[in-house]
Amino acid sequence: MNPVEMIRSKRDGETHTAGDIRAFVEQFVAGSVADYQMTAWLMAVFLRGLDDRETVALTEAMLHSGKVLRLPSVKAVKMDKHSTGGVGDKISICLAPLVAACGVAVPMISGRGLGHTGGTLDKLEAIPGYKVPARLEAVRTHRPRRGACR
């Protein structure tokens, strides 16, 4: 997978294979693809779009670019709402508690100290009594209360 070829082909409206997308993301995470190359590819994607197969491949490549938490001890349905960035926590801060109130486990994997706005965890910890587990093991062993929504 050649980053320049990935950028050129998407710029020209061609489609990528799932393998090329996976390799591109893996190489970006490993530091072999420069930020400016990923930015150029994302601009080409914005302008030319991805078909359904490419969208699935990119989503799966992003999913598997880090640790995937299985959490088998959590018996409830599990869901993650993750952000690709932005300012304001317009969705996470209200969606996660709403979904959790309906009995779905929402192990928010979130950031701290993200620039001038702070991270979602910083905002949640501003709520008196709200506790954020600091370690992954605490998330694995946490037993959520049953929600009121049924």
C-alpha cells in the first residue's frame, strides 16, 4: 500500500480494496503514513466519497486500530458512542446517560484534558458524586444498576 497512490486513486474517484484501507490505517497508526498524507486522503474521501464496502472497511480498520474491549463479565447489551473529535460534547454528554438509563452498558472510553474544552471525562467529573473509573480493570468489573427504561 503506497500512501501517494491511495491519495491519487481516491482523488481520481477510484475505489479501494478492504485490504488497502486496512493497511493504510495500520501504517498511519504505526507512524509510517504522515499526518499530511492522511489529511490529503481524507480530503479526497470527503470530495469523492466512499462506497458502502469502503465505509465498512474503514470502520473495521478504525475499530481494530487499538484495543477492543470484549467485557464478557458485563452481561447487559454493550454500546460505545465514540467521537472523532470536535468541540463541546454535544452528543456524548447527553446520549450515554440516556442509553444507560435504558439498561444498556455504555463503557465510555473517553479523553481527558483535550485542549481548551477539556475532555468528556473532565466534564463528567465536574458533577458532584460522579466517579470515573481510572483503570481498565474497574470498567471490566463494574456492575451497572438496572435502568428504569423498559
